[in-house]
Amino acid sequence: MALKVELKPNERIIIGTAVIRNGDTRTRLFIEGDAPILREKDVLTAMTADTPAKKIYLALQLMYLEGDLGSSEKIYFPLVRDFLAAAPSALPLIDEMNSLVLDGESYKALKAAKALVAYEQDLMQNAARGSQRLRSGGEVRAAAP
């Protein structure tokens, strides 16, 4: 069964090692085979991987596109250890990603990394709100159970 992908005008997609850019009109592709596929909206670059969770996502993205767990494994696991040291509450998300990586399911691990990026963003927003309340002399209260 083929994968159906609809591309917006000028949208890019990575199929295998090729970057394909759509023309000026909406296009529908039917992709057959086992090549790694990433839509432009799911691609991170070294420049846009500006947080620890995004760096983990980037490492997983490279593992997925290269089809080689060993090539980025030396980068991925140290990043995960550092992230867990800073945010131990992320353990369930990290466990899910690690299981998928070790099972060779790099695309599913990449999707799970999106949840980690969102979690990190929530942590950072909560920390910013807390520090802003402290700076303004507001009282910081524990969340209700």
C-alpha cells in the first residue's frame, strides 16, 4: 500500500536522501517503498535545534534519515541523560523514546520526541511564570492536587 502525501505549493519533503520541492500548485504523491520520509514542517536543522529537547529530536531525525542507529547513538544517549538530569519528570517520555529507538522504530521515536519538545516548552513556560511572580513580589503557591 502506497503512502499518500499532499504537498502545498512550494512545500518541501525529504524522501530518502533527496529533498523534493513542490511547484506552484498543490500536488498529491503516492510513495511506494521503505525510504524515510519527512515533511518540511517536521524537519529541524542545527540552527533551529535551540533547546535540549530539540537537539534530541534532531539526533533522532538524523538516525531516521540515515537508517543507522549506531551513527547518532553516541550523540542521542548523552543528550537524553543530560535532559533527564535537568528534568527527571520527563522519564516516562524518555522511556518511550528509548524503547522505540532500541526496537529500531526511529520514525515512531521521532514522533515521540515531539511530545518531549512540547513538554520542555511547558516546563519552560511554567518556570518563566514562577520566576516572574517571584520578581514581582507575588506569592508562589503549590498547585492544588
